[in-house]
Amino acid sequence: MNVRNFWSSDFPSSVVVFLVALPLCLGVALASGAPLFSGLIAGIIGGIVIGALSGSYVSVSGPAAGLTTIVAAAILDLGSFQAFLLSVVLAGIIQIALGFAKAGSIGHFIPSSVIKGMLAAIGLILILKQIPHAVGFDEDFEGDESFFQADGRNTFSEILASLEYVSPGAIVISVSCLLIIILWTKSFFQRFHFFRLVPAPLGTVGAGILLNLLFNSFFPDLAIEQKHLVSMPILLGSSDTSSFFSFPDFTLWANPKVYIAAITIAVVASLETLLSIEACDKMDPYHHITPLNRELKAQGVGNLVSGLLGGLPVTSVIVRSSANINAGAKTKASAISHGLILLITLLAIPGFLNLIPLSCLAAILLVVGYKLTKISLYKEMYAKGISQFYPFIITVVAILFTNLLQGVFLGIAVALFFILKTNFQRAVIAVHSEDNYLIKFSKDVSFMHKASLRNALANVPNDTRLLIDGKKSHFMDDDIIETIEDFIQIAKIKNIEIEIIGIKTKEKTVN
């Protein structure tokens, strides 16, 4: 590891990721109906263990919002958090097996337009979901990505509801922090060593804490209440530290529900990881390619360890990963360091972290969201044509109104439609000049191209000459040959002179 690169790029990036990950780890645990401490354990394991084992330079792993519904349902169905932890351990073993079975290659089949649509959608969701937190309305948990929320509202109705509970102090802090994080990197401020040395999000958090301390001392009407601050569990000094830790109940190994939950977690976590890794590789300015089978093994070990220590299931997560990339991370040292920072702060200064206003963190996440869904990305995809733009924009809309996996699957379906459509159009080429017509097969043709061939043959008028060229088709389905043979009979009636090259038919073979 290059020490200079670490201190100039990876360490500042790890601080940024830590600030993004902290509320998300707590929020996902809260939404899952699990102990808050389990989210922090998962974040630490995702950073240190998976960061060390992964082949990705920039991906960051941790508890994922996409698993909250599955986790909450599994805990309820299994009857205890300890039984659920056994499922997490087994899910990790399944993921390791999937890695050895080379199941990671599935990730290579996700179209680029869908990946870019997923990134843009996550950016939009971040912006929309952080608006309520920015104005001081923190009813929904941090990191929620689903359109329909557990509180009965949706993404848009949550924003409308937040307008009835506006906190002036929260708005002052979020707007001030937003301005600070934008101006921090401007050339005027970068002339000063302090602004180059301290990461913008860290300086922003410091400013947010100071503002709220000033409000408490001089403007109590603007002061942020405790429920609108970070709520970090305080481990050291607690009279009962055992209450923070839970361990798997191995006596339930014969319960079939445990295995059903394990398979569900393993499959969904693996899919989310593969999607996130593909997106990270697209965003990586150094264009590294992550070995996906190794990634599944790393995620499996991470979930195995997380389950054993009482943590939530983990996946590679796009919000933390994109924050890592945008902050300038160059190696996996950033992901590992963010896990170490989580661990150190949990042990040493949890009380200090509890001074951070959620509206301050909302400002940071708003900037992360904007960088993911810039207008230039939409213009770029539109310029590429409908075969790229439609899957992209449908993926964006579908994720926005459903969730990540459902939206991606719909985007893939649309992308496949355009791939098949393009394939049909290019496989059968029909051109003509005056009375001379040519139908040429540019690739292998199957029964799926029969409609295109029939349309081309139907457009050949009476009293003309037709050349059917199949020399470039190494495979030709019997349905295609039968269609040509049927047309030969029709051609006799329509006085069409036919020459066939490279295709064996009952009527004639011309080579």
C-alpha cells in the first residue's frame, strides 16, 4: 500500500464513508426491528472483513436497506433475533458455496444502461428521502430506499408531511452545511492548507455540531432536540455490556424456517452485491474489474462472521460505495479504514457522535445523491438512442416507485426486448434495386426470425428476381428453410425468379 496515497486519498475517503455509513447502519437496524448495535457490527464487519477479502478497490459493504423487509419478516417468523442470526451464518456459507460454483458470472449479464439507470435512481431516491431529514422531520429511518414506507406513507407523501413539522434550526443547519460542503472544494478555499487537509464532509459535520451548540447556548428556539441527533449506542461504561451482543442459537439447526430465511438472504444479498459491484466498476475512474466469484466468497465470509457476532446481513452497498468513489478512494484501504473508524468511535467517542444533527448528515447525502443523478447523465443516455435510453429511464422510474431489485429486473426485461428487436432486424436484411431483390441472412437464424423473413418475402412483388443469400448463416432453423420452401411454390404463381445461395432446400440448391 502506498502510504502517500493512503493519507492523501484513502483515509479522507474513509472518513467520508464513515459519516455516510453511521446513520445508515443505525437506520437499517431500526427499520429491521433488530438491535441498533447489530447494524454497527454489520458496518464494522462489512468494512474490515469484507474490505480485506474483496477484490474490489472501491466497493464498500454494510447492512443494506434492501434487506430490511426480509430481515424484519424473518425475525418475526423465527421468533427471536438469535434464531435469525443462525440464518445469517448459514446464508454466509451458501454465498461462499455460490462463489466456488462461479455464480458470480451472472453479474456480467446486466446491461450497462440498466446499471446507469440504477445509479441515477439511487441518486434521486437519496435526494427525495433526505429532504424530510433536512427540514427536521425524522419519522422515516435513514437509508430507506423503498417507495412505500413502513409508516404508510410513500416517498412523495413523506415530503408533504414533513412540511407540517419544519424545524427552523434543522433548516438553518442543513442549508449552512450544504453551502459549506459545496464551497469547501472551490479553488478559493483550496488555496488554504486546512481545506485541503480536512475532508469536506468532516468539516461540514464539525460545523453542524458547532451550530447546534451555539443554538443551545444563545438561540434555544433553534436548538435541535435529541431525537433529531445521531443516536449511537454507548458501550463503554454501561452496567450491562452483554445486552449489546447477541449470538446465534445453534439449537435451532433443524428448524426448516431457518434454512428458508438463509436461502432468501443469500440470494437477495448476492444479487444486490453483484449489482452494486457492476455499478462500482462503472464509476471507478481507474477502471478496475472486480472478480465477482471472489466477491461472493468475501460476502459469504462477511455474513458468516457478522451472524456469529450478532450483526445484520451485509451486502455491497451503492450509496457508501459511490461516496467512497466520489471522495477519491484509490484502494480498498478506504473501505477497511471506514470499518476501523466505526469500531474506534463506537468504543471511544460515541457520546461525541451523538451531537451530530441528522439534518447535517442529510446535507452530505444530498450532495452524494446529486453526483449520482446529474442531468448530464440523462443527456448522455438520451443521445445514445432509444435502445439505451428506454431501459435506462424505465429502470430509474421503476426503482423510484418500487425498490431496487424489482426496478432492475424490469429494466433488464426492457433491455432484452431491444436486444432481441435489434437482433431480429439485423439477422434478415432485405434490399432491392428496380426489379432485383436481395434477402440476406447476416447471422444464424432461428424460428424467432420467421416473422421478419415472412415480412421480407411478402414485400417482393410479381414479375421480379429474388436472390436469397444464406452463406453467412452457419445455423438455420428448419422453420426458416420451410418458410423459404413455401415461398418457392408461391413464387411460381407470382412469376418471381428465385436464386438461392448457401441454403439447401427440397426445390433447388444453388451454390
